[in-house]
Amino acid sequence: MIRLKQLLAENNEIQFPVIINGSFKGNGGDEFHAFNDTGGKIIGGMNIKVNKELEKIYAAGFNPNISDVKISMNNKGYLVKWSVTITESKDQKAWIGIYSRGGAGSGTVPHADPTNPNNASSPGQAAKSSYIRKRGTVDDFVQILDYKYYPNNGGVHVRQIFYKYTLEEFPAKSTSYTAVTYSYENPPYADLLKNPIPKLIASVIEQSYSLFNDHEAWAEAAFMAIDTKSKYEQVSKLLGQDAYAYVKSFMDTGKRYHKQPIDISYKFINY
């Protein structure tokens, strides 16, 4: 199990923190704070870029969290730079989206006001965005940054409110995993059904091999828990070699030991 633990740390496909950077130039006004889009036109693309990465992390078996947002604006040329830091969630929630609303103008205080429930930038109004509704049903919607750009030299002033949210369609994953040594009295079948994450699957496959008595049925059940090519690749990384080649070295992958021969599961994985 020592080798597996080392590979969990060294070869995981997701390395936290994940930092997404972007920049854009607007023409002043609405485009200056269009971190994603305005008027149906993509400007900054922040939501698109960050949410794509959040979904990738979620698919890899982690609950993502947006832990930091940094913004830099300059009204000379209307250049905007942004950075979003993603870490593993510690609150048992999968923060699957970022969203922002705000205001810009020549006055000292733009119209954005998250404390006013009727203001478009308030959490209650922002959570009703058609962009978010297309992704799913909002569960939690939390402010992560109230950014204010009020330059001393005048020009366009901006206030932008950034939120992170969870969706019912992306329930929190059970990512906790403590290495378990299985036996005939305590086989891995129930755990594979309940929490089929790459770490567990790789551990079961590794334990399937023994110098004296292999557990082919365990390996077979582990392969049945691999439902995507991406998950298969993660399991192989954790094992330090191709998972199929590993089990084929000590068992007949065309024979049924549990419910379905590994050869059949492998074909489904690569279909």
C-alpha cells in the first residue's frame, strides 16, 4: 500500500491549487466590467473558463471550491486582468460555478448594490440569471468578492460583485478515503458501489494481487466501477501502470469471477 499512497500524491491528475487567469479589453462602460459577457457578446469569458475547470475537477472525483478572486483594472485602455484560485472544498459542498454582476459609470459610486434585494447585483437577483438556470438549479449562492475600482484620476468607476454557487445537479461527492485492507470476511464490493472514486478503485485492484491467493473477483468488481475513460486513466496513474495490463498479468480477464469479465468492462470503458 506504500506505493499506492505515494502515487496518490505524485500522480493525481488534479494538482491543487488550480489557478485560472484571464484578461480582456473593453471599450469602456458595460464592456469594462463584462467579466464574462454583455449584450449577448462574450468579452472576458470568466464564467465559461472557470466553470469548465470546476466541472473537470468535479468529474475527477473532487468537490471544488473557489478560494480567491483577484482583479486588476486600468481605465487607460480599459484593460482588465483577473485570476481565480480553485482549491478542494473543505465544507462538503461542490462549488461548481462562478458568477458576477456589477455596474460602471462616471459617478463616484456605480449603481451596483448587493445589500439592496431589488438590485440586479444582489445575491437573490443574481442567482436568477438565465445563464445559471441553463446549468441547473441553484442550491447555495455565496458572495466571495465585492470589488471596487474607484480611480483617483476620474474616468469610469466600477463595482463588481462575485459569487460562487452550488447546483442540485452537482451533489457533493464523497471524496474522503482511508485505505482499507480487505479480506474474505470484508470484501470491497459495498465500498465500490457506495464510493467508486479512483483512489478506492486503484487500492482494490492493487490488493487483488497476492503471492499466494489472488482475489480476481475484487479486480473484476473494481473494473465494473470504472465508468469513464478519464476515470480509467486516473486509476492507471495511481497504480503506476496500465490497469488492464496489471490485472492481466495475474488473472484470466476473459473469465467471470464475480458478475462480469474484465474484458467486457474494458470494452465498455473504451467504447
